[in-house]
Amino acid sequence: MREEHEYIELVALTRAGDDEAYGELYERTVTDVYRTVRFLINHVSDTEDLVQDIYIQAYRSLDRYDAERAFRPWLMGITMRQVKNYRRRRLTQFRFNQRIEKSDTGMEIDFSVDLISKLAHQPLLEQVRRLPYKLQQVVTLHYLNEYTQEEIAWILDIPLGTVKSRIHAALTKLRQKKSMIYSFENRKGGGLA
């Protein structure tokens, strides 16, 4: 609770024009933000730029910050919105590139064999990265950043029940993938002893 009070004091100082206070907020929170962004976007080259964008957006939004709420979940809410925007831009760019490739070659490339092969040999974090984005979000916030389900609901602006069902769905999918990998390895003769 003391740490949260310190965040609120730093926000007040920043609003009053103290740039060093914002630097202190940055230093105290950047590790969690960076780790979350790095995990969710999976593109090292874009991570630092996106983290910078998050802190610029947070600075611009400080006037709307409600000191009655916890600061870290508020900042993580900005982080999730910026990641969502980034992913939307990347998807649009990907679709555009796919249309160009299809028009150039006249055929689609099937990556399903490579995907199945990769799924069978990657560690748990790779399995999480392959979950639908909405499930990745809750798993990352809950297990990587240790936010409560209530904080996740506030960060993502969704009902608590939705958070709970997404966590359950993610864990179910991960268990299914683990079971699928185990049975695949057993069929190949490389079962676990």
C-alpha cells in the first residue's frame, strides 16, 4: 500500500511539472511494462518503440488518472490498449502483404505442417504465445505480472466473469495441447518415461 501511495505522489509531482518525478515513475514500472509488451508482441525490434509509445501516452493521460485507483493497473490498461493497437496495425499490414503475395503468385502458402511441428517441440511459453490474443492477455497479466482477476477486469475493462472464463479457457487449451503433444510423442516412439 505504501508503494501505491508513492506512485500517487509521483503522479501529483509530475502533474505539477516535475519531470524527474515522471522519470521515477518510469524507472519503477518499466520492467513490468517491457516484459508484458515483449511477451505479447513477440517482436524484439518493436518492443522498445512500443514501450516508449506507452509512456508517452501515459504522460499525456495523467490528467485523467484518478488517484482513487491503483496506478500500476491504470498503466497496464494503457499498455494493453497500445499493444492491441499495435497488433491491429500489424494484422492490417500482414493482410495487405498477403493480398499482394496472392496476386503475385496466384497461390496460398500452407504453413500448417510447420505450425504442428513447432507446437510439438516448444516450451510452455511458446504454447501461451499461440493462444488467441484475448487469452494471452489474461494469462500474461495473471501469471507473468501477478495481477488479481479483479485488477485484470479493470485493466482490460471487461467483466470479472469474462476474466475468469478466459483464464479457464486458456488453461484448458494449454492442457489439451500438452495432451496432444504427449500422445504425438508416444505415437512417434519418443514417449516420456
